[in-house]
Amino acid sequence: MATAYQKRMMLRKQSDLTRIAEQYKQNIESMTGQYESEYAAYQKQRDELMAPYEAAVKQYKEVQMPQYESAAAAYRQRLDDFNSRLSQYESDVGGQDLVVPGDKNVRLIQKGNASTAYANINGRDYFLHELPEGYSAKRITTPQGKITFELYKPRERGPVPTFTEKAPEAPSAPTAPQLPEFDTGKFEQQKQQLQTGYQREVGERKGARLAAVSRRTSRPLMKDA
């Protein structure tokens, strides 16, 4: 059965430990409140920094990229059309067209038989076997046995197709801002200090209690004090 002294010491110990625990709890709550306040301010700062970037991303996705894709598609179509014209132009190299009656520059002249046939090209007469480069004549015998000719001239190709248009440039994607990191280090340090201080004070109280009990044991006259 505990003596009066032991009861007083026990009550004192419990009172001290309760006070230490309450103080520790208050310190933790105060630190938590400070943490939440500073973190809220950090989030506000972060949102303010991100707002222009998020607006730029929206503009990039909803306006700039659709405009670029439309322009790029139209550009590719024009380039395909050019390549088609160029291919046609290149395939016409060495091509010939039949000279038709009424051609002002090239005429087939034939009087009677084949021996009197010749070509007049730009006002100059040529025998059919001596035509300039690019011209040719084809001998044809009709069902009635008549000999005639078809005259062919170089195909008029016109100027070489050109394409000087530049491809549209894709818009640059917005660059995210550099955001500061929230410093949790000081709160971790404060928490560790509070825990260490709390554990030290509890240890000191327990040590003092053990020392008091030891002294009481060594002094029997104080047993009933």
C-alpha cells in the first residue's frame, strides 16, 4: 500500500507529465497552424504563377494549333498540286502534238504525191526527211491507195512550274514557369526539436522520480512522512 509520500510524488509526477504533454500538444498544434498557413500562401503563389501559363496552353491548344493544322493541310495540298504539274511537265519532254489544219506556224504542204510533200515551219520549208529536231512526219496510205502524211511538232510545255511557298511554322508550345518548392524542411526540424524536447523532459521527470524513490529507500525514517 502506497504511503502518503508516495501518493504525493505520484500525483506530482502525473501533474508534471500532463503539463508536459499538454504543452507538447499545443506546440504541435501551433506548428501545424503555421504550416497550413504558409502552405496556403505557397499554393496561392503557385496558382498566380501558373495562371498565365495555363491560359497560354489553352490558347495554344484551342486556337494556335488548329490554325496551324489548317494552314499546313492547305500547304500540303498546294505542294501536291505543284508536284503533279511538275510530273506532267517532265513527262512531256520529247512529246509531240499533231499539227492540225489552221496552225499558223507549222503547215504540211503536199501537192499530188509524196515526192512533193514538205513542211513549212515558221516560214521556212523543210523536206519531210530533213525536219528540225523535235518534228516528225508519219506516212499514211489511205484505203484508196493515196499517200498522205501526218506532221508532228514538239509539244508546247510552257514555263517550268515553280513553287516558292514556305511551309507554315508550327507554333511553339508554352513553357511552364519555374515553380518554387515548398520548404518542409524547417517544419520537420521544428517537429523533431519538439519531439526531442518532449522526450527529454519526460525522461528527466522519470529520472527524478527514480532518484526520489532511491533516496526514500535509503532513509527509512522518512517512510511515513
